[in-house]
Amino acid sequence: MVMLGGPSAEREVSLRSGAGVVKALRSLGHSVVELDPKTPDWILPPDTEVVCLAPLHGTYGEDGTVQRQLAQLGVLYTGCDSEASRIAFDKVLTKQKCIAAGVPTAKFVVVNLEKAPLPKDLRLPLVVKPVRQGSSVGLQFVERAEDWQNALAEALKFDSEVLVEEKIVGRETTVGILDGEALPIVEVHPKTGSYDYKNNTRRARPSIFVRLILIRLRQRKFKMPRSARFTQSADAITRAWT
């Protein structure tokens, strides 16, 4: 079962990437059913072996909600458990975990008022993000003080709280985690702007991670249910997703 779409602000992106996942899995000979959990009354077929959540972006799909529901049903699903998903989707909780673990993170404040003044303790330029949304949803850059109010108002359209950070200019990298092991470092290098800003690069990046994960699964012969064994052809999924 591939879940795609859903009720979040990233629904359209989810439908497109989900179609790519479905195409790839079918090309590998798997029996695949699609499910759009747009409303809470969805039902899984009784013969569902595993649920693929990778394409289900945004709230509900990445914040631990659907993970908790599937766990209660006793159904296998891909990705992190509900608690890890809940923390990772909340940018403030994630930063607090980083700070507690001694991982450097940009200086930040949390704002929940549309008329809040420009934070005095932070230096321009700033990045303004809804606390609990996908990485591109409501993302704003504040290069000048006069940009502040409009950026704040736009970000607050998507959540009751926004994270305001000092902008860090540099190379962007990311590391996936599979079964407790860090995958190779991947540099995210869009042609312009920053990763995922205004949805510029979201659809181009996942194929890199899929390929890395598949290669690692093949190397380690990672044991998964038959429908979740995506190890036959990394190239097939990479081509289909992109």
C-alpha cells in the first residue's frame, strides 16, 4: 500500500511523488494499491503487507499521526515511528534535541504574534519558518528590517508559531539514517536559492536518497517483508521517481 496525497498543504507534491513510487514498485513486480488518506475514515485492505509512507508529505503524513494509527492497527510501515516523527516534524523540538546533544544549531527565537517586533537578539539576515510544516511551506527570508512584518505574517498563515533563525550561508548537506546507521553525506546543490525554497528542488532530491538506501539494503541484505524488498533495482526507482 502506498499512501499519497493526504490533507496537508503539500498534497499536490505528495500526489506527484507518490505516483512515481507506485510506478517504480510496479515495475519491480510488486502488487501495489494506492490510498489517499484525505479524510480520517480510510480503511486498509485486509491483505496489506506493508504501507509505504515516503510520499505522504507534510502534516498527518510526517508528524507522527498516521504512524500512530498504523501502529495501533499492527501494520508494518516505512520510516520512523510516531514519536520520532512527531519530534522531527516540529522544528523547535528538533532544535532543542540538537542543543541537548551538543549539536550546533543556528540562534533562534519562537514568535506567535503577527505584530511582534523584529527580534533584537538576532542578526539579519533571518529565516522565518512555520514550526510545524514541510520545509518549503511558508518559508520566508528576511534580508532587511522592512521585510520583517510581511515575512512574519506570511509564515503565520501556516502555523500558530514560527521559528526565526539567523541565516547561515554555506554548503547544504544532509545525511539519511537507515536502521540506526548513517548513510553517506549528500550535498544539496540547487541551481538557485536554497533547498526546497518555493518548491524549487523537492522533487529532484528524493531519488538520491532512494538510490543510497537501496544500495545499502543490497549490501546488507536488510530483511524486510516481500512487498518492501526494493533491492532488485535501484535504477528503476531512481528513474521512475525523477
